[in-house]
Amino acid sequence: MRRPVRSRREIRARVPRGRPLIKRGASDGHSADDARRLRGPVIQVHEVGKVFELGQIRVRALRDVSLRIDTGDLVAIMGSSGSGKSTLMNILGCLDIPTSGRYLIDGVDVSQMDEDDLADLRNRKIGFVFQSFNLVARTSALVNVELPLAYAGLRGAERRRRAERALSSVGMANRMHHQPSELSGGQQQRVAVARALVTNPSLILADEPTGNLDSHSTEDVLRIFAHLNEEGRTVVLITHEPDVAQQTKRVIRLSDGEVVEDRRLSGVHDSPPAIHRQKSAHRRPVDSSAVEVRP
Ligand SMILES: Nc1ncnc2c1ncn2[C@@H]1O[C@H](COP(=O)(O)OP(=O)(O)OP(=O)(O)O)[C@@H](O)[C@H]1O
Ligand SMILES: [Mg+2]
């Protein structure tokens, strides 16, 4: 599995040379727009298994998991600790590979892609929010959010412009120059969300994005995900909290590496519950700066 980036030197070393992955300019032409056009499954998992070998011990983290997630869905993955949620999410995000079975994104078998195509896919299509934020310490929020764009080979001014816009879209315009240690948990999580959406991905994967947050910050983060989904992006999030799962359109439950429940709460193309409630109450969003998402 890819480990998080640790130092600036490492960051520079990992920026691919001469192969821009993200188009320059305002109309980036893919991702959310593609998501609106594409109506098929974005994710197809066929009998995926994952075995971790630790010396003599074999841990079967996933057992023949099959599922299909359509473009535009908003999905919660639930299950007790150790049930395989992060393992599945890492496979969906192409951060890890299955031991058996097949995984297709937009109909393409990930196992058939070479490293360049995989890097391209991760950079262009997928935004990942990690369980523990994974922000680079002693580095401003702005530079943290610029990182995926640096990997993609974008130049400084364009990177800065996009990162500022992404941070503004999650209500962090006035904290851009703060380092992670100078931010609250909820604010760090919003920076992590801004970093995930700065490349304009059509698929957002979030591993317990509200796990460490108070109820107010949880609401903020969920509202951001709801608006990303309303724009046509597919969102898959892991949660332990039934209240959070209720804000999604579909709940998949894992137990001991198997899917034991798959419950639809509302249609794939319905508004997410949080926005649906807002619309029916004829209320404007509480903080419009935190919901306009246009990186
Ligand atoms: N790198 C690894 N090496 C060995 N075993 C692993 C590894 N990663 C996960 N596991 C094991 O696989 C199983 C599933 O782990 P996973 O992290 O997917 O659980 P989870 O559902 O995300 O749990 P949590 O809610 O605690 O985050 C666990 O038994 C775990 O110990
Ligand atoms: Mg986990």
C-alpha cells in the first residue's frame, strides 16, 4: 500500500516530470462533468478477496465481495472494527490490490493498468480522504491542498489559484496559512476534504471522515459531501455512526470481510438527504461559502 508522503524532498521526488495529468485552465473538461454524462456503474467489484500474510498467520480481510456502485450514488460503508472497511476502500481507491477477484473502474479492469495509468487514474478521477487526515505537518493548509496538483505537474500560480478555491469551498478561506497543528480537528478534516477535491475528481472516497469530529464539524463535512454528490460526483464514505449513514442514499454493511447488508435509502439520482431537506424547507444553506464547490 502507498504510504503517506512525509517530507518535502519526498514530495519533489514523487512529482512526475513532463506528464501533466490535469489539464490547465478553468474548464477542466472531465470528472464532475463526465460523472453527469456517465450513468453506468463507476465501480464494479467481482468476488474480491484480500488476504494479509503475517508470517504463519493469514488474515482474510475480504471474502468474495461483489458490489456495483453507480455514478452519482452516495454510499455509506458500515461494519464493526476489523470487518474490512478500510481494506475495501483502499482497493476501491487503487491504493491496494486484491488477492483474488476483479475490480473495474468505469468498466476498465484495474489489474490490466500499468503504473502510469494507475497514477493517472488516482490523480484524475479519485479524491481520497484518509481516516487520520494525513496532512503534512509544519506545512500550511494551502500547500497541503496544492500537493495533488504538484503530483499532477501543474505550475505554481495555477496550483495556488485552485488550492485557494478548494479551501474557500470548504469554508477555510481564513485559515489557509495555518499549519495542521494550528487547526481544530474539524478544520483539519475540511483541509483534507479540500485536498481530495482540488483535482476535481468524479469519485470521492472517504475513510471515516467524521470519525474524530464533534457534531457541528460532522454536519459541516457531511454538507460538503452532500453538495459534491449533488454536483454529480460519486461519494463513498466509511462510518460507524448510524446518524451519518442516514445522510446517504445507500448503506452497505460488512461483517468479517463479507457484505451482509445492502440497503437503499433513496434513489441514486435523488438529491442527497441533507439537500433534500434543505430544499423542502425552502431554506438557503447556512454557510454558502462552505458549500460552493468549484475547484
Ligand atoms: N496491512 C495489514 N497487514 C495485516 N493485516 C491487516 C492489514 N491491514 C488490515 N489487516 C487486517 O485485516 C482486517 C480488516 O482490517 P481493516 O483495516 O480493513 O478493518 P476496518 O473495518 O477498517 O476496521 P476499523 O473500523 O477499526 O478501521 C483486520 O483483521 C486487520 O487486522
Ligand atoms: Mg478502518
